[in-house]
Amino acid sequence: RKVIATRLAAREALEEANSQLERRIAERTADLRASNERLKGQIRERRHAEQTLRHAQDELVQAGKLAAIGQMSTSIAHELNQPLAALRTLSGNTVRFLERGALETASTNLRTMNDLIDRMGRITASLRSFARRGDDGGQASLAKAVEATLQVLANRISACHLQLHHLFDDQQLAIDQTRLEQILVNLIGNALDAMASQPLPELWLEGELQGDKYRLRVRDNGHGIDAEARKHLFEPFFTTKPGEHGLGLGLTLSASLAAAAKGSLNVEHPATGGTAFVLVLPLVCAPNESAELS
Ligand code: ADP
């Protein structure tokens, strides 16, 4: 009987321990579930805060761009008023020439008017594409942007037998793809203009990591930039190109696009001649982060 009693006591003790364990497990599970819910809630809040922040940043970038256009408004008005005044005079004259039957002169005037209208159209088109609300949180592949740019400029590049040095790696940069292409078309287009009378034109695209940014140097062996022009390069409507060739908006808008992506655009004048534009843009992933991911 004693043995049975001991066994019974042991079984009861075991059952008690068992049910205590189950109670504890149930409590812990409830605790874990609750903290899981809390974590989920926190994640939701963080996501929401990030979205609000990104939205606020986009608004800031947009406001910055509009402010830049605001600052340019006097020069824009001037640039548009000049051809408008010319159009007014030309159209008045053309009416008179037509009345007199001087068709040849009238048609020359009309062609000049067409050119002026095209120029005004190009000015408003570049401003419009700059002011457009792009994807400010976008990302771009550098190699793809260079490829697209070279395609856009393919005719000019093959006509001058350009020697091109690709000295950069493909990187994911924190800027909208089209905007990066716009900047590169401006920089490489300018380099081609500067090398127009260079018998052996060469262009170097040199990339380098710089902390959490990437630095791309677009260097040419063109005619370089004289001391006076260096002071005005980034001013809207500054151009040294004759006639219809230059609008003087390329560098101003490119620098603003780079700044809107938290990067920069600067110029260097290498001692060996030519010109180098240095475009610095943030990487999508800082280099150590991407190393951890891979
Ligand atoms: P645009 O090309 O319409 O003149 P930009 O703002 O792109 O307007 O350039 C302004 C001026 O800067 C050009 O007219 C030219 O004088 C000078 N420039 C730009 N890039 C170069 C370059 N790579 N080499 C020499 N001069 C340049």
C-alpha cells in the first residue's frame, strides 16, 4: 500500500508540474503574441513615418526646382521677349512685303520666324521637363544611362570619330533614370561641341567611389573654357555657342537636377587642357551595405 501511495503521490506531483508547465507556456505564448502585435504596430508606424518623410522630401525638391525657375524668371522673360519682339516686327514687315508682291522676301521672313518660334519652343520644353514632377525617389543604372546617352548622340559621335574611354563601373544611383540621362546628354553634348575642331577627339568617363556617393568625371580634350566664361558657366542662358546652337540652359538645369538628387555638378580645368565636369550622385546602397547584402 505504501508503494502505491508513493506512486500516486508521484503521479499527482507530475500532473501538477505538467499543468504548471502548460500554464506557463500558455502565458508565454500570450506574451509573445502581444509583443509580436506591438512590433507589427511599430513597423506600420515606421513605414508610415518613412512615407510621410519621403513625401515631404519630394515636396521640398519640387519647391526647390520651382524656386530655381522663379529665380530665372527675369532671364526667361528676357529670352522669350527678344524673339517675341522680333516676331512682331517680322510679321508686320511680311504683311507689307506680301501686299507689295515681294514673295521671296516674305518667305525668307517666314523662315526666320519659324526658327525663332522653334527656339522659343526649345526654351519652354527644357523648362517644362525640368519643372516636371519626376520620380525623386527613383534610381538609375549608370551604365544604362551612358548607353542611352551615346545612342541619342550616336550620329554626332560617329561623325567625329570619337575615341571613348569607359573607366567606370555600373552603379545604382539615387536619381531618376531619365534625369541622369538628361544630365549626361548635356555634358557629353557640350564635350562634343567643344571638340568640334579637334582632329583626335577623346572623351574619358571616369568613375570613382566616394563614401556613399559615386563620382563621374566627364573629361574631354576640347578647346577648354576661357577665364571669363568660367565665371558664368552655371548661369541660366549663358552660352558661347553661335546663333541657334546654344540655349545656355544645359549646365544650369543639369546642376539643379544633380542638387535635387542630393548630388552636385562642378567643373575642373585640367592642366593638360580640355574640360572635366564632375557629377557626384548618392549611391542607392552604401558600399558596405551592398557588400553585406550580397
Ligand atoms: P549651351 O550648351 O546651350 O551653350 P550650357 O549651359 O550647356 O549651354 O553650356 C554653357 C556654356 O558652357 C557653353 O556655351 C560653353 O561655352 C561652355 N561649356 C560647357 N561645356 C563645355 C565643355 N565641355 N568644354 C568647353 N566649354 C564648355
